[in-house]
Amino acid sequence: MQNRVIQLTDVTLRDGLQSEPLIISTPQKLNLFQSLLSCSYSRLEFTSFSHPKWIPQLADSEELCEAVFKSPYFGQTELMAFVPNEKGLERFLKFPIPWASFFTAASETFHQKNVNATIDAGLKNLEGMIKRVKSEKRRIRVYISTVFGCPYEGEIPISTLEKVLNRVVALEPDEIALSDTIGVASPARVEKVIKKALEFYPAEKLALHFHNTYGMALSNIAAAISMGITQFDGATGGIGGCPYAKGASGNVPTEEIAYFLNRQENSHQIEWDGLGKTIRLLNQLGLTLDSRLASVLKKGGTLYGI
């Protein structure tokens, strides 16, 4: 595998926590935020401005932002927060968060169940929100969920994905995240999807967001790297899932991506001591870890080859 510099966005505090049955306090989240900083991730997606009724685990997003931006930790890495709608946007804009992330889907059924609107209506709504965020000199990521498969519609045809990609690219985001929402991607499918996506958008502006439901995430990342992708998401400890997709396991563990990259001689900036500390903290908080590497560390093992 050709040596590349890989950038890792950690989504522990947003996508990781939103499916956890346990609700942790704002001070605990701030402590976790500080610990994640010590891992030297390229970027942290650290909260969502969703309505507390739908995502109660992130009901304290404004309190967390106030704590983060008053702390000495602000400015140590890029920050991103999820914006679901106009009300969420108003809350987002209160804080100097450099990146806003937005949602659409390749599956019409999944989109309807997630936001109670068609893909077309959702994209039209995104157009106005994205223009406003850009006017504030912030950067934009658009997640395209269910790219590789949907819990309701099954495998998404490439022709359907092409239509959604065409619409999303027209919004001129700074980054598009192709998301394996339920963890059903395979390397062969990843190659087909990325080949199509590259017809619309450059590799350096594409990110891949994998879940590890069937243990294929690292193989899928290898396939994506071979096609020039250098941006990947993960959650430390592999926590999380998708509250709108039953059976979807946690995000691919960010530490497993880093370990895989290390063994494949791809460059990254991850600090192993910070990772070990963060994994211990996640265990102390009682969160659900789904990570082989975390299990090795918990049992007193060492990171072979590091």
C-alpha cells in the first residue's frame, strides 16, 4: 500500500454518544473532550444541535460549547458540529465552530424516517442553510448516509447515488462524507462507489465514514486509500451506532484505523499515549466499547509493532 498521510476525524462525542443508552454529564464530556485532544486527531466532531427530544444524549450541546470555548483547550484542533435544521443552525451560529456538518441520504426511505422529509425537500432546505454558514466564513461537510446500503431499501443503486451526488456537489460543500450507516460496505462496493464519486468531486474533498457491523471496515478503508482517499472518520473505542438503523454497530474504532495505518506504513499524527488514556476513560464512564485494540489494552497487552 502506497504511503499516504491520512487525516482522522473522531466522532466520539457526537455520533459515538448519540446511540449510547447512558447519558453522561457536561463536565464528563468536557473531560472526554480534553482526553480526545491528547490523541492529536485532525478534527473532532464534538456535538450536535439536534432537538433534545430526539437525541437526549446531546441535549447539553450549548452548555458543552460554552465550556469548551471558555477552556484553554479551544484551538488545539479543528472542531465540527452537526446541524440538523434551521433551529439547530441558530444555536450553532452562537459559537465560533469552524465546521458545520449536514445530512442527506441516498435512500429515500431512510431520509423520510430520519427527518420526515423527502431527499429533494431536504436538499432544498440545505441550500439556504449552507449559504448562511458560508456567509459566516465557516466550512461545510455534507454526510450522504446509506451510500452502501439501507436498512429499509437494501443496496442502493449506483444510479440513485449519482443523482444525490450531483445535487450535493451543486451545494459546493468543502467536504462530502460517504457514509456506511449500517456497516454493510465491502471493498468491491467501496471501489465502485468511490469511482462514481470521483466523477463529481476530487479525492481530497471526500471522506469515508464506516461502521463496523460485519467487521469489514478496515478492509473498506484499505480499498478507499488505494483509490486516493485520505480522510476517514472513527469513534474512539468504537462506540456509537445509528439510532435510526436497528442492528448497526458502533463506528469503526479510530484507534484501530490508526493502528492499521501504522502497520501499513501510512502516516498519521495519532498519539498512542493519549489513545490509551482515552480508552481507559471511556471504560470508566461505562460506555459500550466495541474495539479489539481497546480489549488488548484493557487486558494489559501491548500494541505490537508500535
